[in-house]
Amino acid sequence: MGGFSAGQGGAVCERCWGEDEGAFRVRPDSIALLASLLRSEFGRPAEPDAVVEVTDALRRYAEYHLERPLKSLRLLAV
């Protein structure tokens, strides 16, 4: 199992995951969903757990690069 690291640019192997304290574990099906979203239009069906994990990964990625939290995203999730 690998992980996701905003600082290292996205999906990472287990060895690289351990090198970034901001990285977090991501299930393989969530990594596959991220890859699929890069190749296709948004709005495709996915497992609810994978959607939650991918949304969290994308939020963390955006916040890392913007260097601030996305407060409005929390409002949309309610």
C-alpha cells in the first residue's frame, strides 16, 4: 500500500511515503480513482469510501500548495 504526499506531488510508494511526515496512507482503489479522474471527465461513479479519501487527498494537495486552508470546501461538505 502506498500513500499520498502533496509535497512530493501526489501518489507515492511506501518507501517515499515514510519520507514525508505530511503524507498519509491511501488505499489502492483510491489511487486508481485519482488516476481515472485525470484521464476522464469528472462525475463518474465510485465507491463512497474512495470518494471520501480522494476528496481529502485533493483538499490536502490544494491546501499544501495554496499554503492556507480551504474553508469554503467544509461548507460544501455539510
